[in-house]
Amino acid sequence: MKLPLEGVKILDLTHALAGPFCSTMLADYGAEVIKLEAFGEGDIARGWGTQLPGGETAYFASLHRNKMGIEINLKHARGKAIFFDLIERCDIVIENFRVGTLKKLGLDYEKAKARNPGIIYCSISGFGQTGPYRERAALDLILQAESGMISVTGEPGGRGVRCGVSIADLTAGLNAAFGIMAALRVKEKTGRGQQVDVSMMEGQMALLNTLIGNYLADGKLPAQMGTAYTALTPYQTFHTKTKDFALAVGSEKLWKTFCPAIGHPELMDDPRYSVNPQRTKNRTALIETLQAIFMERTFEEWEAVLLGSGIPFGALNNIAQLVEHPQVKARGSMVDIDHPKIGKTRVVGPVAKLSETPATIRRLSPSLGEHTAEVLRDLLGMDAAAIAALRADGVIATEKK
């Protein structure tokens, strides 16, 4: 075995972000992913983000590596037949259509299970496959709002803000990948597949778990705190003479190291700040005091002092600084690839680094329908005449030059 998921075949019906993020993770670790796109339209994300040479977008190119792309008309009877032929040869289906869409087409889990009892059918949606909100259309912003995530994000006293990345989509993708791996483990033991139902709403709830727990305990609604954190103080960003930094004093041991390090050991003996609950209770006064202290020196001076004392400390980097970060370079966190349309580019590499079977980037993002004929020939055994007939009947797209 060269890759952990070698031999696992996935039919990927997803679009936008949550589903593709999931299937890309699985593809990086060796799964054979066949990305089936909407006939004549393609993935809506093909039109998102910065346009690159050759008509591709940076958004799509960075998200769809290691996949084969096919384009089939699932509204056509013969297109449906191809779908089920693929189901019989695949281990997993991943979809993030609006709830009920595939059922109306006759392509839902029950129909797929009838053709392949071992199929793992993962459905990602805004609110899940059940409940009164199940049929609502939902993109990331809607779920950040409905889940309460926006209500706790932003500066104190201001309007709630959306997280800077599509966190509801991305966590749904992560949860879907986890659910699929759990279902694969069951299939290894029993041979049986199952449906995996992933809700973006519940993914956000999982992230908000500690805030929900606190609310249920004391009845107090959490509010925006900027870069601060309800459970720890000091734990936020500060200004210096030159630029800002992030500070995380996460234990009493660190607090007792921190105060002498910044030249103010008396803060340890102040009863308002002696332990974390007291520091949190008297947060405003403490932060004002610390901010005044940090304004006495430059970022570089505080970096030497705090890192030298073992205090968690970090620079506030932008994206340009991140991609050139020495740690990113040392670990190969960005991967160079050659794309036939856009030339050499860099993408974020796989995160989990396995010592024996590391993930790889083996294939670039596919153009719309690029591998349709190849998949029909190699996986379903169709000859050139059969494929040409499907093109003539509008089941698959005409061959792209």
C-alpha cells in the first residue's frame, strides 16, 4: 500500500466548498475520486475567485486536485443508468445538493443502496436531512448566522461579523471526511454501507460547544470579545511601539513566569490577578495595565523577552507573510504544481503528515468533463462507439478541444 485510501473509489457529486473540501482530503490520501459535474454548467465554484490564464479560477484550481472530472446528464434516463453503473463500482458517494433534489431524480440513498448494499452515501447539507429546516438552501454565511457563530465574533459592542473563511463549509467537509472514514471502518468489518448525514449547523454547534455549555450553566449569553477569550486572561492581541502581537498566558505557571518577564512581578501578588478566575473577572483593568506596559517597547523587543521566557507569543501575519513563513517553508506546507492551463502555481498541501504513507498531489484540477470518456471506457468498459452514441444523444457533453 502506497497511500492509505488506495483502492477506495468515490463518486463525487459535490459543488461549491463543503463537499469538494471533503473529497479533496480523501483524494490526497489515495482515494480515486470521480467528480461528476452538472451537465452543461459544471461546479458553480468554477466562476468563483481570481481568474487565471486559460479560464480557470484560483479558487477551483486550489480545491480540486487529485480528481478525475466527468460531465453526465443525470436528468437523462441513460445518464441515470450510468450513475447506477458507477455506484456498483464505487465505495462512496458524496453529495451536497439541496435536500430532496437527488430523491426527485431517483438517485437518492435508498436507490443507491438497492444497487450496492455496501455503498457509503454521504450527504452534506445546511441543516441535515431531517427537521423543519432541511429543505432550506444554505451557503456558509447563512449557517454562520443561524448557528450563532456571528453573534460571538467581532469587537465588543459592535456588530457580529462573518469569520474570514467559510468556516461552516470547511468544518462540514472535515466532519464528512471523519464520518466517511468511520463508515469505511464498519464496512471493513461487515461489508455493509450506510448513509452519512452531515449538517453544517451541527458542525458550527460543535465549535461553539464550550460557549453553549457555559450558557446552559449560567444563563449568560456570550458576546463578542474581539481577539480575547472568555476562559483565559490574558489571552488576546496587544499593540506595541511597532506592530501587534498575540499573547496566550494559558496557565498559572505561565502567569508566574510572565509577570517577572515583563518587569512587573507585583502583578502576581495583586489579589485581582492572582488566579485566572480573578484575572477574568477584572479583565478590563488588567488589559489596560498590560497594554500600557507593551507600548513601552517594540514588537522585536517583546518577542525576544516573551519567547525567551517560554510564553506563547505570535506575530499577526497577513496571507503574504504566511506563504513565505519560515515554518511553512521548512515543513513543505505549500506545494508547487504545474497546471496545463495556468502554469506553475502553489497550493496548500495535505495537513496530516503520515510517516509511512504520506499524502501526495498526483493530479491537477480537472477541466469540465475532462475524463468522461476515460472513466466510461476504463471503469464501465464502454467502447468508442458507445461513448460516441452517448454524446450524440446529449447524455454526455461533446468532446472538448
